[in-house]
Amino acid sequence: VCAGAVLFILGFYVITEEYAGKSKDFEPATRNGPIPAIVSNHSSMWDILFYMYAYYPGFVANSNIATVPMVGCIARSMGCLFIQRDKGDAATDGSKATGNADRVQERCRDPKATRLLIFPEGTTTNGSSLLQFKRSAFISQMAVQPVILHYNWRDFSPTWESVSAPVFLCLMLCQWVNRLNVIYLPVYHPSKKERSDPVLYAKNVRNAMANAGQLQLSELTLSDKRAYHAALREDIKAPKQD
């Protein structure tokens, strides 16, 4: 309820839903549906508010989120699954990656647990493309419910993140109406080959989402985004040349 109220204050008066690729095994995600894991693109901080409003799921999040004041408390109350990642693009290799996969499997098979939500890109984008998916999101071999979030805007993009949080929030409030379109894809059941190859599984789910949402496929990764933001900060700090 609180998440819905915040979305309303931010101008999200219109949230539309559509269903792509209808088939006999089509099962849209529901709060108590049979498929526990939702896989979604991640283009704005408002994604989290929508999912809290619609499903109140447990997110797969980096372990350092648990220590963030207030945010960590909310995340724990939602039953978020905290995993450890290295400084690269994938979850930590070896035993830690296997441990993460086991925890995801256990969580997905627990009928009493809240639905699990995964952002396989591991970061936010501008909403026009999909970054490479992390294989750790698919190593559990579980079926997933792909969902695409798309923001329609006129003057200011809700996906803009290269400004400070106060400025971003102010500009959002100055845009009276924001629209969000939610596209549900059919539940994706991995083949035997995909279950044995999480990289292939991630690639095929990514392709299906890109086709349904008319999104570009980008070969950039989380590391590339960090380098880009570091370059922006250096450019801002650099003195002007005469």
C-alpha cells in the first residue's frame, strides 16, 4: 500500500499490463502463483516500488545492501536473498557461486517463502537495451517468469541516474504524469541443455525478453557502467582548460 501511494505521488497514475507470446503454458505471475522466480529488466529505482506494490517479493541483492541503514531493514523484512559478488560482473565463482545457486533453489522450492525477484543485469540501464545477464541468476536451473518494465515519459526520463538523488527526485515531481507499461512473457521452462548450461539459459531468456520488449542487446556489463560513471565523475572534477 505504501509503495503504491509513493508511485501515485510520483505521478504514476497509469500502469498498464500486457501479455506477450500467449501459449498453452502461459502463466502470468501472480502473488501466489506456481512460478516463484520473476526475472526482470532493471531501468529505474522505481522498478522496486512497482514490484513491492504488485507482489512484495524477496529480491536477490548484493550482501552489502543488508548493512545500508533503513534500506537493509526493509530488505530483510521482505525476505530478500543476499548473495556475495566479487568486483567483476558475475557472482563469486567456485564454492560461493554454487552456494548462491543452492540458496536460490531452496528458496524457490519453499512454498512458505515470498516470491523471488531477480534483476539479472545486476544494475540499472536507460530502459532501451538489455545488458549481459549474469549466469548466477540461472544456475539454479529453475523455471522463471520474464517481465519487462517500460517507462513512457515526455520531458524527463524516470531511468536517468547520472544526477544526484535530490535533483532526480525534484525533476520527477516536476513531471506531473509518468506512465509504466508492464509486459509479462510466458513462463520460461529451461530445456535439458539449458539446465546444464546456465550461460545458454541466460542468453535465451535475454533474447526472448529483447524480442518481446523491442529492446536492443548490449554487450556492455556492470564493469563498463562503473567505468563510465567513474569517467563522468572525473570529468566533473577536472578543472576547465583555458
